[in-house]
Amino acid sequence: MIPVTNHQQELFYGLIRIHVLLHASQEPIFGLAMMEELAHHGYRIGPGTLYPLLHGMEQAGLLKSHVERGDGGKRRLYKSTPAGRQALEKARVKVDELHHELHQAHPRKVSGRRPD
Ligand SMILES: [Zn+2]
């Protein structure tokens, strides 16, 4: 389990957003189910963090939501927009690239010094 501490939160927000985009591109998602999915991936994220994040992604045009009423009351469902799916495709390329470098024994030096 990766505890999402205040220090790490900003770092992991981007990854959490990518998870949200991925699942919202597959099916309509709602907050509680998404929290459980994120917990499955090792992210402890509460409603006070996730709901503003979902709302912000909707404001940014990546998600679109509607309220659904059922027996258990109402809940807000989110789906990705075409812009969201396009962002997900770009994220896929960038995450693959990052993953590659994270696992290199000797990542490229950025200081300009060449190894001897
Ligand atoms: Zn997932």
C-alpha cells in the first residue's frame, strides 16, 4: 500500500488522474467505486480529495458528468470526453517513456558530464 501523504500527494495526483481517465474511458464511474479502485492500486484517497479532483477534471473538459437517481439515492457518474481520451493516449506514451527510464540502470546524465 502506498500511503498518499501530504508530501507525496502532488506527485501522485497526476498518476491518479490517469487512472481516473483510464476507467472513465471504459465505463461511467462514480466516486465511491473509483476510491475502491484506487485503493486496489495502493492509493488511499478520500472523498474530500477525489471529488474536487473529479470536478476539476470536468472543468478542464476531460470528463463529463450527470446525476443518476436510483434506489440508493442519487450519484454523479463521470465519463471521459473525446479530449479526455486524447489526453489518455498522450499520457500512455509519456508513462511508457517514463517507465522505461525509471527502470534503466543508468539513466541519461543531465549535467553534461560524460561518464569516463
Ligand atoms: Zn485501475
